Amino acid sequence: MLRRYLWLLGLCISVHGFAADNSQKAPRDLFLGEAFFHAQQEEYFDAITRLDTELAQFYRIDDPELDPFHLQANFAEFSIGDFELSYRMHQRAGRAIKAVLEGNVNPEIRNEAAYRLARIYYQKSEPENALHTIERIIGKVPERIRDDEQYLRAQIYMVNGRFTDAAKILEGLRDAKGLEGFAGYNLGIALIENGQEKEGIEQLGKTGLISSDDEATLSIRDKANLVLGYRLMQSNQPGQAKQYLDRVRMRGPFSDKALLGSGWADLSLGRFDRALVPWSILVKRNPTGAAVQESLLGVPYAYAKLNMHGRAALLYGNALDSFGKELTRLDASIKSIRSGNFLKVLVREELKQDKNWVIRLRELPETPETFYLMDLMASNDFQASLKNYFDLEELRQRLDSWDEYLNSYEEIIALRRAYYEPLLPNIDKRFRELDSQIRLRLEQRQRLDDRLQHMLVAPRPDFLATADERIYREQLAHLEQKYRNDTSPGGEDIRRRIKRLQGLIHWDINTTYDQRLTDAYNHLHQLDADAKRLKAIYASFVRTRQAATQSYVGYDEQIRMARNRSRDAKEKVSTLMARQGHMLEVMAINELQRRVQRLEEYQIQARFAMAESYDRAVKAQQQGTESVAK
Amino acid sequence: MVDFLRTLLVGLLISLAAGAVSAEEVSREQIKGIDEQVQDIKKDVLGISSELLQLEEKLLYPSNTQVSIFVDLAEGDKFRLDAVHISIDGKEATHHIYTFKELEALQKGGVQRIYTGNVRTGEHTLDVTLIGKSAGNSDYRQTASYKFSKDVGPRLVEITLAGPAASNHIEFKDR
């Protein structure tokens, strides 16, 4: 077992590296390439099935080293582990890796296994296990994962509160390829959490300035600026905060929060008119966004601060309308989720074709249950549960389709049985007759061969007499017998002639013996060619005959078992889908209820603020009228 | 009002610092428990899938008649493959129109099993037509023929496709 797992880690290369890593291994393996074709399209189920099937067939053959696949078997084993991780089968991949860790293996392989297992624990939010595992890495780490291992180690230290250790590692990774921005961001956070506020802020500031074309790097840059901005706001430095918040791109996942914070910074500095700039942008955005909803209160608040109470009262009124609409939508969403629509929408096939499906869902007018899905998606637990639900739905569809397959197989088998069964008895009878004839001829051929072999060491010219010669000899023997007792002069002459003729035949047979033997060999070789052809036809017939039987015999049990397994799996999938679906609904409803609660609080605040603004507006108007009257 | 807005800010800061807020009513143990069960059922279904694949091969494509055709792209070639037509002994075996994801998978070294079918033992002719666009976006079309021999074991044929700049646009290999 361990050997298999060792193979699993023998060649650690990620999915994306197949083409590059196989460039020097011509020819590439077709089955492995096929699995990668699926994996590259994130069809991990198909990738695992294909490779699992090939490996199962490979291990069943008698001389696996004669199969070209043996050159790639190690890599295939490892790739399955990788696909399983990508297919979120952490347990299975984790168990395989643990077996390697506990085995007597090369330190580099063990270290890589430890890295992979630690990554699984980290992803599964098990920080202590992750720490324990990563600390098992001692000695050399394979070059290609060195930076990744260090980065993971730093992340694990951070979630375990060891910020000093994390910062030390991250210092050395700031320029590591592929980690641009990420190492810097985490370093900033680690320094701040370690009490080195100034250094942390400086570091986040640097990360917030990196230039890149990569979307992920740009996002982490935005995040650095956002976190830094809010951090400075919290420590009463709104002037500083604003410059960082304004660095965040206008389009991106952090844009709404940055605009909200930017307005906030202005407000804190007493620059109410300037606060209106980012907030006025924000209020026009999707009303389901939490930041957008907050800005609906922020804008009139700023106007009120500018003593524009009439406008403020009007905008509070607008905010109340908007909150009312959103509360209605939230209420509809909760009702819709409770009636099961949420899960139905999530598995809509056409949505899967669009990688921005979550955003699209929010825009579908007929699916109120999904308007707030973006906010739900921010939760890792929700995302993981949603992925599981999608995977279960995919399994359900597969299992349904397999029922159809099995029905078709049974139909094919029945058709084949109906076709072959009436034909085969006659064919078999005729074959048995031909078979006995073939055997007889082949035995005859073998006897001739044995005789010729024997004649090489003990010449037997008589054996090589032609048929005519044999007849002549028999005729002469007959005549000899007939004239044996003939005492007449004619009889004597006949016996002499018979002797001469017998001598002539004997002479011919004996003097041409070598040639006759050679000819006999040549003829036997000619016969061999025919016998070979006969054997080929025989073998072909036997194969075809076997194939005919194998085309419908011996499947019943296999199909019955597959059907049973499929039925059991379907039941389990169905139960799990119900449980997972219910969990998603609970999470969604909880989140939506939190949003309802917040909006209701906003409504109360807005009502009071609106009333206050009206009062002030009326008062200001009265004061204006009075001063005009005076 | 200022207090109210401060509360909002603090809430926002907490959400930024802690990442996402998880639903309190669904415990971590529940999430973990169901996740493990999902992994178990995936393992079961993968096992059934592999078994069915072997059954399908044995039943529909026995080795004495099986022929499988695989398509890949010449390494580093960036021409755009739109479609492939394949016929065996003059009869259309399959045609395939490529999606962006499939093309990308091929360009990264993936190999597509484009056809699995049955042929008699003996000599056969494979005709392949590729349709695509060159790097300069001009139409690109190539056709090639190949003779292969089918014997007792499964016959695997690899077709490597390359762009206009290559010396051999469609290369065949018996595998």
C-alpha cells in the first residue's frame, strides 16, 4: 500500500504542469493526457475515473513493465491524488499522504507530503493540525515548492498567533515569483498583529503600490489599501486613511467598501461636501450591497451637516423608500428560500456556463431568493457547502444517467443473446467436425516431420519412393510371385527382366535419395505455410466464437451489482442533498435575517434623522422668513 | 447619528479583519460532518463510474474490434482549432467543435479521446480534416489520410495537429 502512496508522491507536479513536464518524455501517454484534458477543464470526476480505470487495468495485466503505461504509472498515481484534492476529497488524498509521512521514505518526498497535508489542514481550518504537520518538515524541501511551503508555513504561524515567526518568513518572500503582493500583505498584517503598527502600516502601504497586470495581485493591492485605510480610520487618522482608500480601484470587489470609507474619512475631517463625492457614486450602485445601503444614510447626513436640511430630509425619505423596497425583497427572498426555490435556482444548468453566475443571479428579476447571494458567498463555510451541493447535484445527475446506461446494456445483451443463441449450436457442431479434421491433418503432418527427422540419421530410401514407384514395385512383386515356379525358358526370361526392373527402381530410389529428402522437406515447408494459415483461421474463429459468447454472457451479475450500488449511492446522495440543501437554506436565511435586522435599524435611524431634518428645515425657513420680515 | 455611523464602521472593520461571518446556527461540526459524508459518497460514485467504464469497454468495444482515436496539439502551437472531422474507411466516425476550454486544455498538453468504436481486423483508412484559424486569423484547413492495421489488441491512434507554420500539419502515430 505504501508503495502506491510513494508513487503518489514520486513526481509532484501540479495539474497545470503536464505539458511542460512531459516535454522531455516522448511519447506522452495518451491515457494520462486524456485525464489531464478533463482536469484542465475542471472535470475532476472524469479525470479521476479515467485514470483510476487505466490504473486498475494496468495493475491487472501479467507483465505491467511491458505496457508503455508503466513509464507513467508513478505520475498517474500522484496525479489522481492531486485531482482528488481539487475535487475536494481531502480525506482520501490526506490518508494517502499520511501513509507516506509515516513510511520510511526519502526526506524530500516526506517533506513534500507534509507540505501537502499541512495545506489540507490549513484549508480545512484546522490550524493546530496544520502547525503540527508543517513542523514535521525537516531537511531539504523540493525546489519547486520551496516558496509555497514557506508561504504556507507563514500563514499557518499567523492563524496560530505566531506573528513574529510568520513575519520573519514573509520578509524573505516579498519578491518571490507568484507571491507578489500576497507575501507583502500578510507581512503587513503579521507586523500589525505583532504590535509593530508602524512597520505594518508601512508594509501595507508598499503592497498598496505594487504594479501588476495580474487580477489577483491587483485585488490584493486593493485589499491592502482598504485594510490600511480602515486601520488608520480606527486610529483617528482619517487624512492618512483617505489617501489609501482612494487608491482602491473603482471596479473590483473592494470598491464599495473603499468608497464608503473614503466618504467617512472626509466626514471625520469635517469635509462634508467632499464626502458626498464617493457616496454619490456609491448610492447609484446595486442596492443590495451593504456599503450601498449605508451610503444611503451617509449622503443625507452629509447634506444635513452642510445645513441643507431640506435636501437631507428628502434623501432620508428616498433612503426609507429604498430600505422598504429592500426589506420587501429580503422578505420575498426568505419566503422563496423557505419554499425551496433557492436550491432549484442554484442548480440551473445555464447559469453554470457563465463564470460570473453569482453576479448574474443577482440580476435575474424572477429569482428574489438570490439577490443577496453575493453577500452569502463571502462566507467560506457557505461557499464550501455550496460547492458540496453542486457536487452532489452532479453525482445525482450521473447516477440517473447510469440507470439509463444499464438499461441500454441489458437491452444490447438481450438482443445479442436472441441473435447468437439459435445460431451457435449449429456453428459449434460444424466446428467440432472441422476441428477433428484439422487435428487429424496436423497429426499427420507431425508424423511426417518426425519421420523426416529420423531419416536424417537413419536413411530410409523406401520411404521416399513415389506413388508410381510403389505401384510398379507391387506389380513387379506380383509378377515375381506369379512366375516364381515357371520353369519354361520364357519364365526364366521374365524373372530376369523383373529383377532388372526392380533393380532399376531400387537404383533410382537410392541414387536420388538426397534430392528426394530435400524435396520432401520443401514440400513439408509448403505444407507448414498452409498449416500456419489454417491455425490463424482456427484462432480467429475461436476468438470470434469466444467474443460472441462474451458479448452477452457473464454480465448479469455485474450489472445487477452495479445497479444495486448505484441505487444505494442515489439514496445516499439524495439524503445528503437534502441535508446539505437545508444547511444552505439555514445559512442563507440567517444571513438575510441579519440584513433585515440591519435595514430595520437603518429605517429607525432614517426616520428619526428625517424628522430632525424636517424640523431644522422648517426652522431655517421660519428664521429666513422672520429675518426677511424684519 | 455619529454614534450610529461609528457602529457601522466598527462592524465593517470587524468583517474585514475576520473575513467572512459564518452562520451561527449551523455549527462547524455539522459542516465538517456533512463534508466528510460528501467525500465518502464521492469515493463510492467514483468507484461505480470506474466499474461502469470498464463494463462499457468490455461490452461495447471489445479489444478485438476496438479502435480509439486521440487528438492533441503540437507543443507550443497556438493556432486556433475550431473543428475536427474524422472518417474511417470513408464513413464519418465523428466530428467535434471545440469550446474555448477544450482548446485551452489541448494547448496545455491535454489529449482528447475523440472517438472509440469498432472495426474489423485488417487494414483501414483514417481521414482527418482540421478546421481552424492561423495566428494571423486567416482560415486554416488541412486534410490527411492514414492507413492503420487492426489486429487482436485494441488499436490506439494518436493524431497530432499543428498550425500552418509547421512542416507536418497532421501527424499520425500508432500507439
